[in-house]
Amino acid sequence: MDPIQMVDLKKQYKFIKDEVALAMQEVMDTSAFINGPMVQAFQKDLEHYLNVKHVIPCANGTDALQIALMGLKLAPGDEVITADFTFAATVEVISLLKLKPVLVDVDMHTFNIDPKAIEKAITPRTKAIIPVHLFGQAAAMEEILDLAKKHNLFVIEDNAQGIGADYTFSNGSKAKTGTLGHVSATSFFPSKNLGAYGDGGAIFTNDDDLAHFIRGIVNHGMYKRYYHDVVGVNSRLDALQAAVLKVKLHYLDFYNERRKEAALRYTKLLNGHPKIVTPFRVGDCNSHVYHQYTLRILEENRDGLAQALNAKKIPYAIYYPVPLHQQKAYVDPKLDTLTFPVTNQLVNEVISLPMHSELSVDQIEYICYELLDFLDKS
């Protein structure tokens, strides 16, 4: 059995290296490294895949979130509601733009933002909601969109972990995550389901005017060279990363299917154990692309399990050990920690197992054997 990796990018690369080499050589031959034909080609391919009108590539996922918010022209002090249980980038960009982050609790089953908590947090200063498709599972977008429409709010999807997932509405219609809100952001960090070989990101929207405004923002506020019509930033996806992503986009559904197969195998082996809660999935398999396979370990066994896995050279991760409302950068004395009972419980229970498209059956069986052996003895 090969050594187990949390994400095995080396093995994934070996399968596509000839295609990647050809695509990167094309960039080298044209020497169009910034906003060249390869970036435009990847943009068009991704628009087609997502069935969205506009993809605006940028330098990374955090920039994508910040620029998406900048595009909405919110005023300092405006409130933006988002989940307490997520990576800091989601709230980081809100604070950088001098907006007010309003953190709310998440759903115990999906780990995604709780629409009921959103509704309770809405005030006259609320202008936007940022749902996160955490760990690859689509958030409760129909309820969130209904709330946004009722209160005249923007919805910015944080799709950094969910690219390729489908959301199914109550009427049976489907759409890709990242195409449901007013605007969305994604990351192409190497470990993502669609990952570059460096940093990268993109913004998606179906709003023509918003797309035009954002295209200026990412390029120093320019629509014509040296004419700065809006205040912008320098955030562009370089052509070499676009070349990698263009190749890998053709494999994204395959990668996601392999992740789902791995998740189903994990769940089959682990489901039913009294100390384990396996990942909950809303609807069919396409609603979750398993960026992470995240368990809840009950009876205060999580940290002991982590040590046991480490001793067996089985990688794991804890996303996220400290909730945002307790982080030094974002602590708010007005916040009552009792407002976040689900998040406070999850940070002590969650553990993510190796998850990628190259996981083998014997690796999954070994991981599950060692995990169950520890829990049965503890």
C-alpha cells in the first residue's frame, strides 16, 4: 500500500502531466502570461461548465471574495451575515472593507449556515449574506435566497470548497453552486477539487453590469489601459495557472465522482458506530462533492483519535479548531458565546480524514480499521 496522503497531488499530476505540459508549453510559446488567450479560454470553459454568464478570474480565492463584495458598493458599517464555522477568509474580507461581520450559528447536520439563525440576525443595517458551501456540500440556498428577497439583501456565495456541486430546488430544478446568488467566489488553491499549481481564484455572476464593474476592479480599475475609472486592485490569474486549470476542468466531474465513491466507502465502513457521526448529505450524491470527509467523534474521543491516527502515519485535519467568534482578530465583547451552541460543539468533535480522487480501497479500509480499533478500545 502506498503511503497515505491527505491530498495526493503528485499522483493526480502523473495522470495528466502530458496534457499539462502541452498546455503550459502553449503559454510559453505565446509568452502571453497575463490575461492572454489561455486565461480567456479557461474562463469560457468554466462559464460553459457552470452555465453562468460571467467568470472573472483573479489571483486567489480571498481576493475573489473581497472583490465580489467591492462590486456591490456597500458602505462602511453595513452588516454582512455569515457563518461562525468556516475559514477566516470569509470574515476577513468583510472586516478589511470596513463592513461589519455578523456571525451566526450553523446546522448540526450539514455544518452549513442555519437559515433560521440568519433570519434572527437581520437588522436594518444588514445588506448581504455570505453562505459557505462548507466541505463541499451545498448550503440551504432556497431558504437563503427567499430571505434575501424578502429583506432586499445581496447573496454572495463562498464556493471555495463546493465547485461542481449541484443544488436542487423544491420544484426539482437544479443549478451549480456558485451560480445561485448575486455573485460568488471560488478558490483554485492546489488542494481544492479544481486546484491550480499555485494560487488562483474566480468570481461568478449572471449580472452583466456587476460583471463589467468587477472586471475593472481586478485590473487596477481600468477598462482602457491607463484610464482608471474605478478604485481597483491588482488581482489576475496568470496564464500558466489557467493552463493547468483548463486541463483539470475537463476532469472535475471525474475527480468529484471519485471523491463521492471514497466517501460512500468510508461511510459504509464507519456508519453505525456509536461514537461516530458520518457526514450528512442533503438530497442525492450530487449535492456534495466532498472537498473534505468530516466526521463527528462523540464522547470526547476526537483528540485521542487524532493522536492515534498520527501514530499510525494516517494524516488528518481539524477544520476548524477555534470558532471565528473566539479568534483574537474578530472577537466581539458584545457576542455571547452561548449564541453558537452548534459551532462550539463541532469544534470539539470534527475531524477530517484523507480525501482525494486518488484514494485506494485498501487505503480507506486501513484508515477505517485503525480508526475503529482505537474507538472500540477507548
